[in-house]
Amino acid sequence: MKDTTSIDPTTLTTAQVHKILLTAVAPRPIAFASTIGANGNVNLSPFSFFNVFSANPPILIFSPARRVRDNTTKHTLENVKEVNEVVINIVNYPIVEQMSLASTEYEKGENEFVKAGFTEVPSLKIKPPRVAESPVSFECVVDDIIELGDEGGAGNLIISKVVQIHINNQYLDANGDLDTKKLDLVARLGGSWYSRVTEDSLFEIPKPIVTKGIGVDQLPKHIFETEVLSNNNIGRLGNVEKIPSKEEIDAFKSNSELNTILQMKNAKMRLLELHKLAKKHLENDAINLASKVIFSIV
């Protein structure tokens, strides 16, 4: 495509591929993993190659990759091979600086709980302690470790089954559910960058689960004839449950604003103003009104 850089990853160094992946595949949640070695030494370290993969059984997977620079492995990986257990602590903004400090490559045997100023709390079912300051902690047993390679940058998938969940009650809503707005979560980006999930950064999109959206292919083709409607606008229009009936559209045409536009003699200007009106309704979350505007001419 025009103005697109296409790269064969085999032509790049591992460091270059690593940089592109971490910058493009973001934001990533952070697994703040506490582990313990066979000798009883505790380790605490963050990993952003992390996500949830199953609810039944409840499975979290994170990957302490081999270091790109010298192909050495992380203490976390060494610990879970010795003691197949891990606590995955969730990171939010109130502890993000301490979490970052814990990512320092201290010598094996140094306790990052102490170095970063976190409080150890004994787990109920496993040996590694959890982080008291974390909003949510998952005690896990390690079901499997899948090594993806033996060179620098290779991941090691630690498949962890949740056996106990700890939730700080201050992050619950009135119904006893975790409150996204209260959690104030952070995520990892490329380089030294992070993102913060604040109330101002949140938005909702209606999910077409119970009913099916009609799809963009069912919308009038004229929606692509101006640059007024964005891809997001068109996607939202395609999410409407049904095409409005002729009776609904005729009744809506009595709307003075729409009627004025439809009376315009210049077809190009008429379409432009029609799309502007639809966009206004979409920005006010009035998707059904927007769809009537769009289908008022086909």
C-alpha cells in the first residue's frame, strides 16, 4: 500500500524487532509476579507479555523472555521451575513507580519487596507471598512452561491456573463488582512509556452480542462519498440492529433539520450536510436517529 513500510523481520536484529513489537502491540497489562525459589528466596518482577486466556479453568499466561542483550534468563523463570507457583499482582497508578523500581535487575537473592518498599502478605494456598498494595492478586499454580526458543528474545510462556483471588475492597462498586473507574490501572507501552486508565480516557461501545448489527455492507454506499464520516462512525452505523422502515424514515423526514437538507438542490452539498447531521447524532449516541438520516436517501 502507498505510504506503508513493509519489513521482513528476518532482515532486522532481534533488538529492532523487539522495539517494534513493544511499541506497536500496546497498551499491555502488567503481571507483577511474585515467586519463590527452592532456597526460600523471594523475587518480585513485572512482565508486560501477559494476559488472561481462560475463565474455566481460570488461566493467566505471562512470559519472562530471555534477555535480548546476553540471552540470560530471568530469576522469575528460574524460580517457577523450582517452585511451580506464582502470585500475579495487578498494577495500578498508586504503585506504578514502585513497580518500575522492582524491575531493576538486582542480584539473585535480593528481595524486590524490600528494595521497592512493598509489603509481603502470606498467600493462602501457595508459597510465594502477594503484594499487599496491589488492588487484585491471583494466587496461581503453574500448569506448564512452554519455551519458545533458546536465543535472546525468546519467550517462555508460564501457564498459570488461578487458585485464589484477593481483591482490595476499596476497588469494588456498590454491587460488589470490581469498578473500572476506581481501579486506576496502568499499562505498558514502548520505551519508557506507560498509559493510565482514567475516567476521562474511558469510553463505551455497544457490543453486538445479543443482537447482530446489520453490517457496513448493508449501509447505503453514499456514506463513502464524503470524508465526513470516520471509520468509527461507519462502524457504529453498521452496529444498528435493523434498517429503519420506510414508515419510520418518512415520519422522521418531518424533522425540520433533515427536511431542510433534503430540499437542497445541489446533490453534493445535500449529501455533505446529510452526513454532517448523521455525525452529530452519532456524537450524541443517537445511533437510531443517525441511521434514519443515512437511509433517508439511498
